[in-house]
Amino acid sequence: MSRNHRDIDAIVRKWPFEPGVVSARLIQASDGREVLQMRIEMGVLQMETRHRPDGARPGGADTYLDYLHQNPCNNDEEFLLDEDQCLEIDREFLQYYHRRICWLALRRFDRVIADADHTLALMDFVASHSPDQEWTLSHEQYRPFVLFHRTQAAALAALEESGPEAAIEVVTSGVEQIRGAFSAIDAEEQFEEDPLIAQLVKLREWIRTEHRLGRTLSEQLAEAVASEKYELAAKLRDEIARRERTQRS
């Protein structure tokens, strides 16, 4: 065995694995760059914080999705992914999943959103250029899960930056996006019973209770429209528009 060989015994002893817990940390590598680590049962995963988590540059591009987009032929409606391309896409999906859950554990909500958006864009590319419906579904079934992570992160970021009402609106919008994802794969009956939706509803009600907030303006507007109270609805729309102008100024 080479004298230069180094095991990671000291690392894993000092950082014990906890079943059911995403244990993540940011550290400085030997060259000074920041890297993200996740403790797994039999070791440690180390990921780059920008672009591809493994640091690879497929064809010189930042990500494999970028590489695919760089070839105009790949964006043609008739283009279908081949077996090797499917494998590379699956690798990128998995890498971004690992990093996304680490960012969520570290409450780096902007990074969660960015990585979720990349995964959703990758799913869109798959849906447009998949070689068969079964492979498409193998990815689309996870769209609600990715949207769940994105909604969590966006809501908690909004709570910190803009307040509880904005956070509740983010959760409500996210729930509707997830509803659409279930509908797209003909699984509407699973939506109401899905535990991810239950968690988002619980988050929304926690925000409402914690900050002693009643119905938001958008919720009041939806109720007014449903009840055909159009004069009240008009006033609520004006108030929402006024608030939006104030926030932009």
C-alpha cells in the first residue's frame, strides 16, 4: 500500500452518522475554495457549491443540461435522447438532489431554489426529448417532490425577507404547482392524501399562527370571487396592486 494513501477514519469518527438526519456542512478545501459535505452511512460525500456538484464540466459547459442546450440540434422538437445521454442526465439529477437536501438542511434557501430550478429545467428537457414515456414518467413522478423542496425554501426565504403574508402566498402558489404536477401524470386522486401537501399546509398554518395572521389579501380575494362579492373583490385587487407598487418602489 502506498505511503501516500490516506483513509478518512478521523473524519468519520469526529462526525458520526445519524440515521434519518441530513447532516451537512460547508468547509474550506485545501486550495481555499468552499465545498459542501454530507455525512452518509459509510463515509462522506463532497460537492462543489457552484454548477455541477461533482465539479465536472461536460463538454466544457457548467452542467450537462447546459451542454445539451449548446447544440442547436438537441433543441429541435424531433431530437430524442440516446442511452448514454439518459445516463448522464440521471447522474446530474442525483447529484443535484444530494446538494439540494444539504442546502435545505443548512437553511441556504437561495441555493435550494437555484438547484431545484435546475432540476425542474432538466425535467422539462427530458419531457420534451425522452426516448419513451416510461423514462419520462420515471422523472416526472419526482416533480412534486422537487416542487415541495422549492416551495419550502421559497416560503422560508420570503418569511425572512418579506414577512408572513408573502410566505403564505408562496406556500399557496407552490401547492397549486404541485397539484398541476399530479394532474400532469394523471394522479389527481393522490394529491389530497400526499404527505408533502400535508407538510406544506402545516407550514402555512404554522406561519399564520406564529405571526397571528388571518386570511391574506389574496385568500380574501379568492373567497370574495367565489362568493360573487365583486365590489369587495375589486377593492381587494386595488389593495393588492397598491402593495405591490409600494414593494417595488
